[in-house]
Amino acid sequence: MKQLANRFTARFGMAGAIASAMLFAFPAFSQDSRLSLADRVSRLEQQAQKDQGGVGMVNQMQQLQEQVRQQQGRIEELQHQLQQLEDKNKAQYVDLDSRIGRLEGGNAGGAPAGAAPTAAPATGAAPAASSAAAGNPAQAQGGNADPATVQAAYDVAFKALRAGDYAAASRDFRSFVQQYPNESLTPNAYYWLGESYYVTMNYPVALEAFQQLLKQFPQSEKAPDALLKVGYSQYELKQIDAARATLTEVGTKYPGTNAANLAKERLQRIQSAN
């Protein structure tokens, strides 16, 4: 009986120890579970932040792509404008080159109307100046400078123009008209001074040169071309109404001339563009 009681007591003690161990272990298990849940919540929050950051990056990427598209459009627009300027400059250069070519061609078999031979002596150009100077005694009489010196100065300027050195040409022609304001070659110098500025798209200064030619030498054989270029310059300066009036005047004052034909063509282009 005593043995049975001892065995029962031993088993009961073991059961109590097991129960005590379980009681002590349960809070620890519960704490581990709570920590695990907190970790999971933390990870979820971190993931959410990453997702939000990803959305922000996507939005930034879309904005950058839109900016790139806008810049590409602007670049294409600028390229188009540059091409237009290059085409216009090329057309002006071709026009000037053709005029110089006609002038050079005239040296072999007689100078064309309005063109002063670059190698002819100044005395040979005097009749043209006399006939062009009606009502302008100073022009008819000419200046007091040595004709050979005048011709040499003109040739220097014209050589620069023919070589495409428009800065030197404009400088030399301006110096010429200042030093020789009433010589037989002065109207031509004014005209080529205007051309040297026109071909480089310096339209305000070109306009002044052409207008000065018309003011000082209204009867010059260069007057039709100068009036034509006044209209061209006005058009390039967006003075559309003035350009129309000037180009119409070219056809009225100088009918049948090359300048009149060119003025008619430009008027038609202006009309179709507007």
C-alpha cells in the first residue's frame, strides 16, 4: 500500500512538473507569435513603401518620356527652320552669283545694261554716267579723283564680292562710296554694297544702300534692280504692304525689263503665300 502511494505521488509530481513547464513555456510561445506577427506587419509596410516608390518612379519615367518627346519635336522644328534659312541663303547666293556671272560675261562682248565693266577704263564708263545723270550735274561731271585710282578701288571691292568674301566686299564698297561719292562707278558700288548685305540677310542695311542709290542716282541704269531689291528687302523685313507697293512700282516704272519680270513673279508668290 505504501509502495502504491509512493508511485502515485511520483507520477503526480511528474505530471505537475510537466504542467509547470507548459505554463512557463506558453507565455514565451505567445511572445514569439506576437513578434512574428509584428515582423510580418513591418515587412508588409516596407513592401507597401517599395510599391509606392515604384509608382513614383513610373510617374517620373512617364514625365521624362514626355519631356523627351517635346524636345524631339522642338529639335525637328528648329531643323526645319534651319533648312529654310539655308535654302533661302542658297537662293540668294545663286541670284547674286548669276548677276556677277552676267556682269563678267558682259566684259567679253559689251557690258549688260546697268553693269560697269570691272576691267574697263573709267573713261569708257563715263558716257553711261552722263546719260544716267540727267538733272544731276555732280554725277555728270564726275569727281576729281584719278580715274585709274577709282577703278582700282572698285576692282578690289568687286573682287572680294566675286570671291564670296561679303564682309570684305561690304567694307570695301562702303569705303568706295564714302571716298568717291560722285564718280561714274558710284551707283554700281551702292548696288553691290546692298547686295553684299542682302546675301548675308542683313536686310535693314541692304535696304538703306539700295534706297541711297535711288535717292542719289535716280536715273542710273542700276535703278530698276535697286528698286526691285528694295521690294525684296521690305518683304524679308515683313513690311508686306510696302513690298507690294514697291514691286508694283517696278513694273510700272520699268516695264519689259528683267527687274519688272522678277517683280511680277515675287508679287505672285506673295499673293499665293497670303
